[in-house]
Amino acid sequence: MEIVVSGIRPTGNLHLGNYFGAVKNFLRLQDEYKCFFFIANWHSLTTHPHPGDVTNNVRKILAEYLACGIDPAKAAIYVQSDVKEVLELYLFLNMNAYLGELQRVTSFKEKARKQPENVNAGLLTYPTLMAADILIHKAHKVPVGKDQEQNMEMARKFARRFNTIYGVELFPEPESYSFGGDAVKVPGLDGSGKMGKSEGNAIYLIDDAATIRKKVMKAVTDSGPTEPNSVKPEPIENLFKMLQIVSSPDTYDYFNEKYNTCQVRYGDLKKQLAEDIINFTHPIRERILDFAANTDYMDKVAKEGADKARESALHTIREVREVIGFK
């Protein structure tokens, strides 16, 4: 069976865009492949977070992924720092990674520009650590966005370079796995094209009903159509896209007809949309709270996931040591 590895950034709560864009597809992947999902807490140190933030975010994100349906019986979900073999492979790969190629990585240059007071070695070697996370399991596929494609090319380069230097075929070259049409783009309700944390327009799975209603009622609208069957401007199209995602087809058709006949009342549309989002997220929110309160179970899941990941990692690192000459 092909192996899929994917890192999860511990950078705060999941929102609807995360759920429909990646998490929902993870649920499918865990049924089709041998999957390793890890919470990338080492990677997060490149932006110099407070240690307390790292610990809290790891627990938070683990509870949310479990609540969304990641099944520890189907996929190994673990915390990156619980698999120390990754660091050893990271060291070996760094010995054959060159300063010039690391400095040319776009993400490094962007981060260095944003945090000039903290251009650390971890930031420079981020692609090497990412490659170690992937190659430690001899992964075949890695679900990534376009922003990670250069890092994926680096991972393939490091795999080829290791195989060439030592005259082996130890590491497969991992492929970028795109969800393509299976990933749903969730719009922001502030008139922008995409929901996201940095845009400040996210509806989080942990949001309570009052918070969701407040956010939706602030959604950007206009004065309404003046001609039948008018083209919807982007802010209005975003509202209807959200209706398509969380509401019933009848609800969407009702408001779409009202819009096309210039009878739409945005206040009614927003109220309905808010209630439909609440109905969708409420069961997930309840599960998040239940998991978050059950720290013993979450510790058990993390340990069992780490045990599975370490079994895979140990097999690889023993082969690496033997190939290099450390016996």
C-alpha cells in the first residue's frame, strides 16, 4: 500500500476553509492509503513562539482533528517531536544540503524579510526537516498546497542525492498529492475570495452560536439587484457559495430565486446562513470540547500514533545508518 505523509501546522483553531479544503480529504485518504499525520511542533519553532503556545496549540489541534473524524485506528496521528529519529535523518540530510540552494528557497526569503531579527538556522533548513518528515516513512504521496511545491521539489532532490551519493535506491521520490476538484474553496464573508486566519474572516469550528451569528451578520453585502437575473458581485457570490456548502439545495434555490427576481432580503439570507453554519459546526464543536476535556485519551492517541510512527522511522533510520557506515 502506498504511504501518505502530511504535516499539520499547530497554528490555531480549524475553520470551515480548513475543514472543506483539507481535513475532509484526509478522512478519505485514511481509508485508501497508509497514512501518517503529524503535528509539526518543531517546524513552528522557526517563528519563535512561546513554549506555552506550542504545547497548547498541539493539544488544541489534536482535539480538533479527532473531532473532525481522523481515526487513530486507521491513520497514525502523532506529534512530530515524539519521533526523535526524524532529527537524526534531518542531520544526515543537512550534511548533503548546500547553503546556496537553501538560501534560494522562496519561503525562506519571504520569512527572512518578515522577521529580519530572527533569521535562524531552523528557518534556513526548513526544507531539510520537511524532507526528513517525509522520507523517514519512505512516503509516496504528500498532500500539499502550491506554496509548498518548492519544498517538495527539495525533498525529491534530497532523496535523489542520498541515493546517488551512496549508490542505493533507499528513498522513493515523494509526489505532491493535490486534492484538485475534491477540495472545496470556502469564501470569506468579508468580500474577499478565501477564508483564512490571516485574513481575519474565518468561522472556526470551535465558535459558539452567538459568535457565528455575529460574524455572519457582518458579512459584506450591497444594496441588492436592480435587474432580474443579474450577475452576483463577489461579496454576494460568496454568501451564495456558503449556502451551497452548508445549506440544503432547497434553501439555496429559494434565495437564488429571490435574488434573480430582485426580491432578496439579505438580512433573512444571513440569518438562515448563520443557523445552517451553526447546525453544521455544532456537533463538531461538541466533540472538540469532549476531546479537549479528555486529556488522558488524547495522550493515549498521541502515544499510540508515535509508537506507529517510530516503528516506521526506526526501520528507515537503521537502513540509513548502515548505508552511511554507522553500525
